[in-house]
Amino acid sequence: MKKNLGFTMIELLIVIAVLGVLAVAVLSAINPIEQINRGKDTGSRSDAEQSLSAVERFYTIRGYYPWQIDASDLTDTIAWAALPAAVVEGDGTLIMNRLSAVGTEEIKASFAERINGAVGTDRLFVWHEEGTENSVYVCFAPKSASFKDEALARCTADCTAGLPSDLATVTGGCAGTLCDADDPMICLP
């Protein structure tokens, strides 16, 4: 009697089909695109935190913001300026380059170059309205569903509960850019 060892072709095809179904189920459960976008959003939040800290350190040390020429420049407003393109009015220096310049060095030059090279939705935006009671905000547009949900959760019907009062009342605030249902923004702090 001769014994046949091994699998038949039908058995192998059934095992491959079952493995394929399991692979599709696992991939749909972890949603790799959402995971990649969540990672990008986490990086954008980190970049926004670093940029905001650099602006605050610059202001604390010098007494004026990096978008002002010097302490005698009384206009300290900057409205939704994309950090890659935001310049110091009067001398045309990029704000990120000013924060990384020798003497200030609030951020590393490589960080400034990376932020200055950002395009499209990877950009950071800075906002500050004139007045000591108003904060500086650095914002970004999230790509992942979970970060968009976080951004929209701050957008209540009247904006009094979710967004700080100085940010909710500006153009682009509650009824505009920040709370756009398709492309909301997360602003720090």
C-alpha cells in the first residue's frame, strides 16, 4: 500500500482563500490610511507646539513678536498667516528663519527649513490679534477622522464652550475656517 503524503490542490486553495479573507478583515479593522493620517496629525500637533513655544520664548526674551520689526513696532496683529510664507512686515524675513537665526535660536535651522518647505494642508497657521489679553495660536488642518472629530468637538453652536473667546469671535473663527465641517482646524494652545 502506497500512502500519499501532502495536500491536494483543492485543500491548498481553500487555505489560501481563508487566509485572504482574514487578511482583508484585519486590514479593514486597522484602516492603514487612517493610521498614517493620524501619525501625520500627531506630527503637525508637535510642530505647532514647537512653533508656539518658540514664538512665546522670543516674545518673553525680546518683548515683541517675531513678526514685528522691533519693540517700537506697535502693530502686533497677525491674521491666519501660513508659517512657510509669513514674513516680518518691513524687512521680508520669514518668521521661521527669524526664530532660527543666530542670536535668537529659538528653534533649530533644520526645523525652520522643514516648516518653510511645507505645502498644501501640511502648513501651520499663526494668528494673534492686537491686545495683551489675546493669545497667540498656531493652527493646522487635520487629515485623520479622529483629529477632525476633536477639532469639531470644540465648535459648539455658539462657540462659548469650545473655543477661547478671543479666537471664537474673529473672522475665520467659529463660523469660518476653524469650524468648517469638511476641513476644521486644530489650534494650540
